[in-house]
Amino acid sequence: MNQHFSEDQIIFEDNHMMVINKKAGQLVQGDKTGDLSLLELIKDFIKNRDDKPGNVFLGLVHRIDRPTSGLVIYAKTSKALTRLTVMVKNREIKKTYWALTAKDMIPKSQRLVHYLQKNEKTNKATVFVKPTDGAKESILTYTIIKTLDNYQLLEIDLETGRHHQIRAQLSKIGVPIKGDLKYGAPRSNPDGGISLHARKLQFIHPVTKEKIEIIAPVPQNDAVWKACE
């Protein structure tokens, strides 16, 4: 399932980092499935492209779920990795997501505050409306930015980064993400992914201190997504 990497997935690159547009189904780093991950694939790609002897340094800065598409940052030096990791922790990297959900009567825009608890066995988040033991406060703001025949496009700004946060919170208010069977969508997507896309990243470059804004094109193999752009 998408176990290959193509150069056109690179959205931004300099000496310090590479930002790629992940396809649904691609793993950001190795896991228990043993499937090839982007981390290994990109290392091989850089080694061949730049004719590098020895090992290529590449570090994952943050992760997105396997069925999700969109922007992922990899650091090409240990200095950049250290700085970017701190920036993620301090929420200095602003992440904007796009999600497709069924058309349903929900407010055009709202800030959702829930409490999420991760179940390791089922790899699923349980959502509570009140503070609960072992559950972490989870906050996002969504706005409906486009309405299609059968779907609506939500733009989501994350204030916290919890496990399956957007998937679980949208499901809780009755609009699970298109294709997300785990959180209540009626049907799967043809590619096995879900219609959640890490659309935009905004941050100050850890080394050059320039303002960076990166936007990832939506998956081109999906007619509903293409209607959104």
C-alpha cells in the first residue's frame, strides 16, 4: 500500500529539512507491520540522488496517521531535528488540516473542547465531554469552507495534538471523516485512506529564521478532493 516514494512528493527542501506530501497509506516511520516507511524510502532517495557515501541522516519531526495524507517534516541534520522537535512541543508550528465529512447540520464554525483517552488495545480514542481520569484535554477549531453535493469541507486548526484527535472529535459531534470506518463513517475510501489532509504548515525556520508557509495539494486520485481545490 503506497510503499514507494516519488520526488514530486517533496514540497519544500533545503539543507536542513524536507517537507513531503504524504499519500494515504504511507507510514511516516517504521512500525510493527514491518512495512517500508517514508523514513527509509526518503533516506534511500537522498543517498541515490546526492550520491552520498555512508548513512544518510534523516529524523522524523512529527507524525500523522497512516490513513491521513498531507504534510510531514523530516530533518536532514541533528541540529534541525533538535530545534524542530522543541518547536513542535512548544506548539510553534501551526498546523492546518482539511477534512471531508458528510453534509450535516453543524454550526459553520466552532471551537471543540473534549477530553480524549487512548485505548492501546483497539488503537482508538474515546471522547469525553467532561474532564475524566486519564483523558487529555483536546482542542480544535473548525470552519466549513466549502459545500459540495454530498460532502462539506472543513478547515481545522489544532490547538493540541492528541492521538486521532480530529477523527475522534468530529465523530463525537456526528460528522465522522469520509472513509474513516474506525470512527463511524459508513463506507471506506477506494484507496483505504481517510479524507483528512494535513494542508498547511506555518513556522519560523529553525536555522535561517525565515517565515515558512507550506501548502500541500490535495490527493489527485480522488474526485471529491479535487473538487475542493
